[in-house]
Amino acid sequence: MSASAATHDDHHDDHHDDHGPAKGFMRWVYTTNHKDIGTLYMITSLIMFMIGGAMALVIRLELFEPGMQYVDPGFFNQMTTLHALIMVFGAVMPAFAGMANWMIPIMIGAPDMALPRLNNWSFWLLPFGFVMLASTLFMEGGAPAAGWTLYPPLVLQTGDSFPFTIFTIHILGISSIMAAINIITTVLNMRAPGMTMMKLPLFVWTWVITAFLLIAVMPVFAGAVTMLLTDKYFGTSFFNAAGGGDPVLYQHLFWFFGHPEVYILILPSFGIISQIIPTFARKPLFGYSSMVYATASIGLLSFVVWAHHQYTVGMPIAGELYFTYATMLIAVPTGVKVFNWISTMWRGSMTFETPMLFAIAFVMLFTMGGFTGLMMSISPADLQYHDTYFIVAHFHYVLVPGSVFALMAGTYYWLPKWTGYMYDERLGKLHFWLTTISVNVTFFPQHFLGLAGMPRRIPDYAVQFAEFNAWSSVGAFVFGFSQLLFIYIIIKAVRGGQKATDEVWEGASEHGLEWQLPSPPPYHSWITAPFVK
Amino acid sequence: MTNPHTKDNTIARSNRRIIVIIVLVALGMFGLGFAVVPLYNVFCEVTGLSGKIRAEAAIEKPQGVDESREVTMEFVTALNQDTPLNFRVETPKLKIHPGQYYTVRFHAENLTDQVVTARAIPSVAPGTATQFLEKVECFCFSEQRFEPHQHRVLPVRFVIDAALPAEIRDITLSYTFFDISNKQQNSSTR
């Protein structure tokens, strides 16, 4: 992929000086610039990542030893619930949306997102949503404590914070849907001449599919939580057995949203990894079109496997068999992707800068998380794993060394492009090793805890689980404090350092349009669309 | 590209079309979430998947009794949260023949000095047996009113259809009493 249009930045300043960023704080409030909004999203995400992480450390502190030490069980449950809600909706999703805002227009040769004002709105809803969610901690009865899945009837016992939680979900849902509308419209209408759909960088492709998933499932979730709201306050009986409703229906609705949601959290990671590995292997991506089709199949299959989260609610044998086989089928396109990444590295001239280290760790550790997922797709086996630490280990392996590692990889990969300065490679590698070792120390023992029967979401445990829990807590604290280093590295790169070249990484200009712009790119980039051969 | 304004207009129109389609899809999915509620109930009643039983009385009609087959019926009583009743069954376990009518007596007693209105929700396990269980008489068909400290006998008359699949040898019928004294009778969603 190469662009024939010369970069036009040299004379940019003469022509467009009136279009530069406004000054002061209001620049960020009024901005419709995709780069500004991308930055806002990512800063918000980093803040939420630290808050959600602090909550995780409260959980791990309490679980360091058997017995009740630091927090009461109610607060513990609030922490598990908020940790999940904040990490899913506050850290991972906004981070991907931020990267999409920054990179998609640059990658497809567009001057901005298609709907810049909508873009501003979809970001600025988030801070209000999270302030509302955080305020529940100070309410009568505390924050929601029924788990992020908000299952009735338990969730209906939430105190004053209940409607605030529901409205937070509505707001975040509207924000995500608007971001999805923007991304789809941008990719369909704003591509540079010659940039056909099958030439799109994979990060863009995976985001388009993610956006379709968001549009299809966020409204279902919004509907389900609205029913919870009317059940609690308006006397309806959607999920109330006494009035003829069925709590299990909520689980079906939730997981019809929830399973595509977990792919919303991972598909953009696949895209980021598919950008990084070819750059550092100095080879084009192996099997580009199979990657596109695999991502699309994962997206489609995600709609028909939801009940594998509910094997224990009682299902006829035919249902259990169907959901088992359909779930296992997802391993096929996922396997295609893993093998393509490995084939891309095969006989490549690899170098191991920090983004590549995170990408390789992603491939290995995400695959492990995928395999434990396969174990749990087998319904008779899942009855043993259900609601134990095994599932906790599984989804943290796909979300932390999965989504979060991809985000860190993407941050290191594009940070020189965003800031114009190279990050400190030595510190980056230190951050990588601290993070990778501690993430495994944290979550690997949880597999054994789960297989031995330790239930999730319980603040106390039997003494035989003490050692693995102690390891896990130590790992979690090392992991948590290592992320301060990540923030330090980012701030350091923003403030200055070695100037980054336009292509940043050797040979990267062959791997995408973003590397043909200067580092940092001008405030308005690709005003003249490049021509993609 | 010769006339950039035409191109801008085309893009603007195309943008609008995409937005309209996506917003309609999003609204449709929101509506689908609600449409699923009655569909789910119908689906569960037809297939018996959730173990829910039709809350209507069947008409007692003599049918062929399969003397050669014995099925174990188990009866479970439960109270939701703080429902102030004492609720039990006379015969927790009963060996029955498919096709024959049986009556089982449940006992419920109001433990308070106030009137308690309660509703019993039945559930059958395994769910696939649901459609073969017919009840002629059941206290679960309507709300039950208990005067202060009143003790009442609540009979259930039922039959298991002889067409019950051979692999089902045990059926559990459970009733959960929900206290609905404080709630006016709300129209249920079904």
C-alpha cells in the first residue's frame, strides 16, 4: 500500500493557520477534531484504567489472606461490580474508540471523521456517565453490588444507586452507538481514492465489524436494563416470577448483548496486533483476506452462542449440545488469525521493540485464554468451572494480556506518531517485562483455584486456597504499580525526547498511510486525499 | 473531483442515508429486546424449556393408565424472601402411573396477625416434562388470601400424560410462594 500524493504539510501552515487548535480549556470542550477527540478518549480511558485498577487492588488486598481483613463483604461486592463496569465500559472501550478516532481517518486518507460534531458529543457523554457511576459509591446502600451482569432478582435489591447505574449504562450505550455510527460512515464514505474495502488496514476492518456489533447489541442491553428499571419502580414483571415474569429471560437478553460485547472488547485488539506484527517482521501480513473473513465470521458467530454463559440455568440437552458446538466453532476463525500472525513472523526480519514484545505476548497469552474458553464451551465440563476462579482466570487472560496488552502495544506503536517523540525504549521494555511477568503471576494461579473449587465474587475462602491467592495478590500489586511506569513513559514522550521520523519504524511507510504523514501529523491531515495504488 | 461541491453533497447525502439506516437498526434492536419478552414466554410454554406451567386448569377426562410404568413425583415447597407463611406438602414423594389422576395436599399457614396475599409460582424439572403435566386443580391458578393465622389445605390434582418420554423417570414439581400483600395486582407481562 502506498500513496502517490506528496505530503502537503510543508505549506500547511501558510494556508490553514486559521484552522489550528483553539487555545485554552475550551479547545477540548468544543473540539470536533478527530485527533483531539481521540486524545480525550485515551486520557479518559487511562484515568478509568487506574481507578478500575485501584478497585481490583482492593479486591486482591482482601483476598491476600483467608478471613475478613480490610473491607466488609458488601463493599467487596461493590468493588467487583464497579471494577468490571469501569474496566469494560470505561477503560477498554474508550481506549479503542480513542485509537479509532486518531488512526482511522489517517489510515484511510480522510481529513477527519465523517460526523465531527457527533464525535464531540459521543465523547463528552462519557465523563458525565462515569461521574454518575462513581457517585453511587457515596449513596445510601452503596454502589451496585450484584456483579456487572446485573442479574435480577439480586440487582433489584440495590439501593438508591440503582437508577443511577441504569442511566449510566444508557448514556454509555448512546455514546458507543454514536461512535459506531461515526466509524461506519467514515469508513464507507471517506476513504481516499483507490482505498478499496479490501485494502483497508486491518485495524480499520476490525473496527468496522466491532461497530456493527455495537449497533446490534447495545440497544438490546439498553432495553434489558430499562426492563429492570420498570420492574423495580413501575410494577412491571418482566423478570419478576411472582408476576409471571422469568429472571432467566434477563440472562438471555444480557448475554445476547454480553457475548458480542466480549468480541467488541477483543476485535479491535486483533486489528492492532495485525498492524504491529507485519511492521516488526518486515513482511506484509500473511493471509490478509482470510483475516477479514475470520473477523467477520467471529462477529457473526457471536450472535448465536450466548447461552454458553448460562449452562447451569437448566437447558434441554439439545440446547446444551447446540451451544457447545456453536461455541467451539468460533475457535476455527480465531485459530486462522493466530496462525496468520505466526506465519507473518515466520522468516521475517524481526526486531523486538516494545510494541512487538507486547504483540508477541498478546498472541501467546490470548491463545491460552482462548483455550480455557474452549474448555468451558463444553457444557458438561462447564458445570464444574461455572462461577469459580477458573472463569475469572479465563476472562482476565483474554482481557488483560488480550485487550489491554493490545492497547499498550498500540500505544507504544503509535505514540511517536501522536507526540512526535520516541518513547524511552529502555523503560518501555522494563514496563513490558514487569507487566507480562506480573500478569501471569496474578492470573495463572487462579486457574488452579478455580479447578479446586474456589467460587468467584466471595471475599473469604477456605484455607487451602491461601497460597495461590497470596501469589495472585502479589502479582496484582506488581502489575498495578507497573502501570505508573506506563503513565510516566507516556508523559515523558509527550514532553519531549528523541524526535521521531515520519515513518517512525524502519520500513513502516509500506505498512500504512499513517507513516507517510509527519510525526506528529498536522492538526488537519490528508486535506488533499492521497491516492492509494 | 472537478466540482468539489457536488462531491461534498453526494457524501453528505450518503452520510445521511447511512445514519438513518443505522439509527433504524438500533431502534429496531431496542424494540426487539421488548418483543422477545412475549416471544420467550410463548416459546417456553410451547416447548416447556423454562419449566413454566400454563396457569390454566385442564379438564379431567379418563385416559388409559399405564400400569406397567412407574414415575417418581417429588414435591418441593419454597418461600420467596420473607413471605410470612409456613408452607409444606403432605407427601413429598409419590410413585405414580402415567395416565392416572392423583391429589396431593399442600398446607400453608399465615404466621402473622395481618392478612397475607400470596401467589404460588410452579416450576417443573426436567423442563421437558412440563408439557406432560396436566393440573385439574391447583392453588397456583389464582392469588391466595390468608386471614391472620389461618391454616389452609391446598390440594393439587394432576395427571402425567401417558405419552411422557420413556427416559423421564423422576419429575420434580416445585411451588414458590411470593408475598404480594403490598403490591396491588399488577398486570403481568404475559
